[in-house]
Amino acid sequence: MTKLRLAIVGAGPAGIYAADILLKAERGFDVSIDLFESLPAPYGLVRYGVAPDHPRIKGIITALREVLDRGDIRIFGNVTYGVDITLDDLKRHYNAVIFATGAVHDAGLEIPGIDLGGSYGAADFVSWFDGHPDVPRTWPLEAKSVAVIGNGNVALDVSRILAKHADDLLPTEIPDNVYEILKSSPVTDVHVFGRRGPAQVKFTPLELRELGELRDVDMILYDEDFDYDEHAKAAIASNKQVMVIDRVLQQWRQREVGSASRRLHLHFYAKPLEVLPDENGNVRAIRYERTESDGEGGVRGTGEIRELEVQAVYRAVGYFGSPLPGIPFDTKHGIIPNHEGQVLRTGDNERMYGVYATGWIKRGPVGLIGHTKSDAMETIKHVINDQGNWWSPADPSEESVEKLLRDRGVEYTNLDGWHNLDEHEQALGAERGRARIKVVPRDEMVRVSNGAAADAGAAEIGAVEVGAAE
């Protein structure tokens, strides 16, 4: 029987779901799948893009773990495509490749002053507080008043972490260095700016509710934002999600405020125009235009310009994909050009046989986990049906890839290594009554994964690991 040797680049939800769907699909051939991940640990943005106080969302990891733990998918962690393994390598050892590399960088915001000192991308901040190994261990939390631009879930994540008291994050897997810096933050006010009204926001009710649960944080809303027109009223009446969001906001409007040490302000109908500098080239204020409903679900400017003094700005206006060596890239949309996951060449839009995409690098950074599954199903359908156009690898043996990486001195990790790291992190957490403490440095992640955890206290840690595993 024919055998498909498939490489998948990216071991986040998109890559793991694609592997799982292919293995369960009806097909007339055997399958052997290798996942390649640039980080030493799997799960992508579920591990490094979801705030640590989101245990419900991180429960997705349980489902992903079950897929990997079946043992019918190999994973090579700490392997960077384009550096440690190339497209030519993949063609030599596989019949096809699916790129599931996601979108991990911040989309741009074209307003003056956005690059001033004290202005940051939300994705970088999320990577920092999630303990991503490739970002600095420090973060300059020096502002008392902060602006967050965006009305999506990432904007709420950033705002919540900035406003939340660090001690309330201790039950989570927050890294020690992150806790210490958040603990010393002088922030008193976080201002969230969205150019549309409360009935047109992009965040979900769950994310919104969590804001209102913050201890010692007042929710500040402004009456001028709630003079709904007929279009907004219709949206609230016809859409359950919008209805719930409106109900939450209306409840917050009734709360007494003034006693909390921190405040989280929601500014709707506020379009950022410019970030203003101080004499040292750092953020001094944000200038924005008051907007109004256009009666059709959009907004238009009113010409009323306002300023608010802030010392830091975080833009949370979306993620953006990154180009991959040898693979076409749409620089406008930050995706790999494709038709239903079949990658298209730049210029003539013809098929690039053997190369596929799924997840955010395929469709852009929109949608939830459910979209990622349907996305993968569409791509896998073409992988199966394209059998006549698969590559013909010179050396498709499974051992050849391991040898290739060893010969190049790549210190890769595997599934057993992830289990080692997972147990180690749980053990670190159990010592302090927490579910997990995430290991941050890449070299330490690799060392623990490959069975070389620090000797000191290893026996004691091992004993804790047994208890944690139970």
C-alpha cells in the first residue's frame, strides 16, 4: 500500500488538528506524520498566547495532549524551519508538507507616534507574560496611566493583566520574573479605546465578564457611549452574544465606583489619531477623535478631538503572519497565498505542488478553535485527493530525519521530552501550591526535556512529580 510521509511545520492547534484529522480520515494509503516545532514545547499560542489566568481556555491543551499521546505522531521540537531544516530537506524525506505556523507578530497601526518609547505591541507583551523563551525576561512597567488600543479579546487580555493585582495571578502558571515585575507596577488607570460602539465590539462575553471580576479594580464606563441608535438596538435584540455583552456593560454602569486603587476605563466611539511625545521622545498622551454611528453598523468621525495623558500605549489591533523561506507570502495580508489550503505560487497563482497551509497562516488571524478544525479539514481533503501530485522523496525513511538533525547538531526535543518538561513544570508548581510554574529559558527547556534536569534536589523534585501526576 502507498504510504504518505507528511511533514507539518508548527505544533500548535492548527498543526495538531491537521495531523489528527488526516489519521482519522478515510483514505487508501498509510500515513506517517512528523510535526516540526520551533519551540521546545508544543501547543503554540495555547501555551504562549493565552493569558495565564485563562485555565478554561488552556483546557484545550487536554484535547491536544490526547492526540499527541496516542503515539502515532512524532514531534521534533526546537527545530526551526529555514534554519535547521529546509524545503529541500522536506522534499527529500517527505511526500508533502503542511505549514501551520500561525501568526505571532503584531499587526501595524499607521498613526503618528506609534513607535515612540513606551509604545508596544500587544503580542510582544503577551509573549512576555506567558514566558515565551525568545523574548526578554524584563518588561518596562513604569506607567501610571496606560492606553490599550483595540476592542478584541487580546486587548482585554492585555488590559486585564495590566490592571490585575499580581498576587491574584499567583494561582496560575505565571513565571516568577513576570510576577515580580507586575508586582512592582505603578499602574492606576488602564484606558481601552475602540473606534466603534458597545454593540460592535469584537470581544466575547466570557472575556468581558472576567474584567468585571477583578479585585480592587473599578470598571469605568461613560454615559455618552450608550445613546444607542436603531441599528445598535436591533443588533442587541437579534444577536444573543451582543445582548449578553450589553447586559454586562449595563450592569457595570450601575456599580458604585471610587473606592478601588485601580481603574479600567472603556472608551467607545474613540478613534486613535496620534501618540504624542514628551521632551524625551517617550509617550506623553494619546490624541483621538470622537466618532459616532453612521446608522449602518459603522462609524464616522465627528471632528471632535480629545487628548488623554498616558505614559504607555499598547496596540492590540491584530496579529500578522511571517514569511517562510522558499514559500510564497502575501505581504498585505500576512498569509501564505492559497486556495483552500493548496499553496499558490507568487506571480502566476499556479499550484505549488506538495505544499499546503492551515490555520492562521492560511486564512489570517481570525476565528476561534472551531474554525481551526474546519480549516484543517479543508486542507486535509486536498492532501488526500492530490496523491498524484505528491513529491517523490529520495529517502522517505523515518530514521533519515533523525539522522539529518543529529548530523547538523540540532538539539531537538520529542514527545517524551515534552512529558519530561510538563512533569517538571508541574513539580515546580506543586512545591508552592500551584498547578505549574513555567520554565522560561530555551536552553533550560531543552535540558529538562532531554532528561538533564538539575541534579540538586532531583530526587525530591521527582517525588513531587509523582504526586503532581496523580
